Amino acid sequence: MPWLKPLNTVLLSFALTSLFAQPLRIEPMNWWVGMKNPELQLMVHGEGIGETIPLVNYPGITIKKINRAESKNYLFIDLLVAKNTKPGEFTISFRKNGKVAHIVDYKLNQRRLSASQVKGFTSSDVIYLITPDRFADGDVTNNIMPDMREKTVNRKNDYGRHGGDIRGIINHLDYIAGMGFTAIWPTPMLENDMRESSYHGYAITDYYRVDPRFGDIDDYKELADKCRQKGLKLIFDGVVNHTGSQYWWMKDLPFKNWINYADSMRTTNHRRTVNQDLYASAADKELMVKGWFVPSMPDLNQSNPFLAAFLIQNTIWWTETLGLGGIRQDTYPYSEKKFLEQWTCRIMNEYPHFSIVGEEWSYNPLIAAYWQKGKQNTTGYNGCMKSTMDFPMQSALVAALTEPEGWDKGIVKLYEGLANDIAYANPNDLLVFGDNHDMNRLFTFVNNDVDLMQMALSYILTIRGIPQVYYGTEVLLHNTAKPGDHGLIRSDFPGGWTRDTVNGFTGEGLTADQQRIQTFLRKLLNWRKTKPVIYEGKTLHFAPQNGTYTYFRYNSTETVMVVMNKNNSPASIDTKLFFRNNKRQKNGHQCNYGRRAKPGQKTVCACKISTDF
């Protein structure tokens, strides 16, 4: 009978067939042979599916356990995939009262890369952070989506959809690579089917579906493939702490404790220090971890083992599907600590050369350092995440460049900021940045001072760590008119829309200051690529004097000297100080305003007025 043939090519995102009833939802929709961990848990959703018995007949596949949820519309199937299992499709039949209720096809793929070949981002990379909706509109056909709650674009609304998409990123990969970036981090591009203000991507309503206003899974795969072709790593922005309130399972939760405070929503107290605080009350700890991030974002209960397995497998699924170059995890300290250990270690055990960076928005290095792998913590937390975001240094950088100079103010904040590296297990794995999608633009932070902007970029790209630059920084995007306004912070990149009169991609219509910073950043980024001394070298710095700060990056073959002059006039540096009890800085020299380094000198002068290297 023709209607019994597999329909996996028709049902696209689920790769399954179903008899006698509406199609089942099975997640993950496919898996791979040859994974280090042989366990796979399938979440099956469909009317009455929890009252059935699943059966599998495929060499190497064993049903280890059948788990029934509190809702009769869910079934969790624990499978074992033997080491020698061959890729291919197998059938899962669901029987009820001795009769077949559903038959589905499930596919096991061959991995494109072995686990050891999956490479994450390192300090040799520079990451370009993109808010996709605001970067470039490459496909106008997805600007109107009648089936979505927010159906159309409106560029006049700072908090509405503007139409940027995956195709827009693909179309400008040459620009990104040409600038000298080696990785891109788009904010989440999964479905956010919320009524309004979800353009940012952090209110996910389906963990396995690309938001159709950005494109589809094939577009995402194409982006990943073309990134690799151009030497760019693709970083996935993950959100395991919360979802959007319109997530499909909210109408039928598998367990009552799938969501924290499901019946009496309470927002988090945002007291992130409870994770480290030896004196924090149980009430504060509970509200921090279990409270909803905002009223429209339900908080996930990762202590539910089935939800924990779902989230871990989802991360692995995207890593395998796209061949990712890393994960950036949103709102990292808001999740259950035991789950974070399990999640990070499961991923890093599967991919030993992979990279995960977590968002811990704290200006205290002791708090930021807590989450990094190798950190000895009195609370016993022992995760496997290599990187954390260096918010302490971001704060120090802004203060250093904008505060009036004083004994304990101004540029000395950079000197003292690096001294705090003693708190970290590995400072070279910190993500360093001047701004991101959740804070004022860097140009706004430095009071729209182009010279200070140049100094800030010089610092970010020459100190230890993994630099990240927010899209539009190179053309001086700012939010000075509305400090703190997220909609304006995430402004459209000029030239990303066909009717734009200014084009940052081609340079058309840019001001002299915009051209200056874009040219400077391109030159510095491409120079950095060739300098292991910068991304792998050691650091030596000297206490600031008279508004100047000097540090060196060095290795066994090369030394780079960086001088920051915050004064409005030329400053001379006495290099005798650098030679004293220090034989390594033999290339030290005087850095004056407007004075170019001589050919062959391995020196960066990040002076306020002029930068030459």
C-alpha cells in the first residue's frame, strides 16, 4: 500500500512517519553512530503516546528503558547505540492493546568529523558578534510570516523585527573574513514565536527549529559550510536556562516540575553571587536559580533528569549538524550548578578540543573565575567550561579611558585589572571585549571620542585572551541618544538593507572617522593573525606614569611593546626603566605622538592621537 511508505522526506524537520494518528514529534529527530556516549534518550510527544509500548528491531540498537511521563502524551525512550552500529534508518513501532498505533522511521547518520577533529575557538581567534535581525536582510521573502505571532518587519520600531537573516550573513562573509575576523557568533537563530520584542533570539519556542524569519535548517547548514570555506568558525548561542512563554510544550508539560514555579510565576532576584556566597540563604539561592528571568521567559528545571538529557542532547545535535566551532552559553549562572557540570563535561568529553564560553555578568573577577575549568572552589563546583566572559576587564577598560587621571583612577585600572588574573585558572581563555549586545556601544562608552575608541580596540586585540568585537563597532555605531536602550544598541548595520544610503560593507557614505576606525581595525586584525606572540605570548607590564601605560607581549622569538598615551599631548617614554632587571625588552623605544615606528621594529604604539605598528 503506497500510504505505508516512509514519509521522512516529506515531514522534513521530524524525519518520521506515523500511522492512524497525527504525526509524532520525536526529538532529537536523528542521531549519529560512533558517539563516545552510547546512550540516546528520545522524547516522543503525541496524543496518548505514553500509553503505548515502543519496539525497535535494528542491529546494534537496544531499548534500555521506557520512561512514562506525568502527561500521557509523552514517552521517553532510553536507547543504547552499540559501538559497531551501522548508519541507516530503523523503524520504531508503538503498540497499544496488541495493535500498532504508530510506526516511525528514525535515522542514524555517519559523522562528518570525528570528535577529535571538532575544533573550538582559541586565543588565536577574534570573534565577530552579530545580532542577525539587525545585520543584513539577504532574503526579503521571509520578511512577512503570516503564521508567526509577530508577522512582519518594522525598521522604525527599535524593538521590532527589522528583517536581517541568515542569508544576509552569508552574503557578507567575505567582508567579515576580509576584515580579519576568524569566528562569528550570531545571537540565537532558533524559533522565537513570541508576540513582540523577540528579535534578539533569547525567547526560544522550539529548540530544534530555525526561526523562519531567519531562514531554515538548510540555510543554517549553508552558513556553517561557507564559514568553514572562508576560515571562519561558527559559534552557537545557547540558552538552557529559560525559553519563551509560547514554547509548544507549555500547553502540555511532560512533568509538573519541567518548569520552575509553573503555577505561580516568580521572577529571579538576579543575585548571582549566591552561587559562591558561603553565607547566602536557601531562600535567596532558590529564587535566583528557579525564578523566571523575565515574566515572558519560563525558567527550566534542569534538575528534572529528562529535561537535562533533552538540553544536553540538543547542544550535541546542533554541534554535529552544523560542525560548530564553539558554544556561547547565555545567562550561565542562572542554571542548576549540578546540571552545568553535567552539561559542560558531557560536551567536552565528547569533543575534547571544543570551546564553551559562559556569560557571567559580574565585574568581580572572583565571581567570573568561579566557573572556569581548573578553578579550585570551596563550594565543590567543578565544571568543564574553559572560557568565561571577562566583564571585569570590560569595566576596567571603560573606566581607564574615561575617568580623570588620578593615583587610583584612570588608566591604572588596566594595570590593576591584569593583576586580577591571579584569580583565573587560565587567563588566556577569557573572552575579552569592549561591548556586546546587552550593554552600551563601545563608542558610547568612550563618549564618542575616536582617539579613545582606537585605544580601546588596540588594548582588546593585544592583551591575553580571546577578543570579541560587536558588529558595527568598526563603523562607530553608537546609542548615545538613548544610553542603555537595547533596541538602539542593536542598530541596523548600514548597508545591510537595499535602500540604505550609507554602506559599511563597501565604505560608501562613511564619514572620515568611520573610515579611520574601520581601516585601523582591519589592519590590526590581519596583523594579529600572524602574531603568535600576541595570542600565545606572555605579558609583562609597568605601572602607569603620567597618563601612559606600557606593557609587553613576548615569547622566545619576538617582543611586542604597547604604549597607551591618554594625554592630549605627546608623551615621551624613558625606555631605561624597561631595561632595568629585564633583558627581554631589548626592542623598547620611545613612542611619541605622530612618530612612526621604524621599519622592522616590533612595536605597537596605541597612543591617544596616533597608532602605528
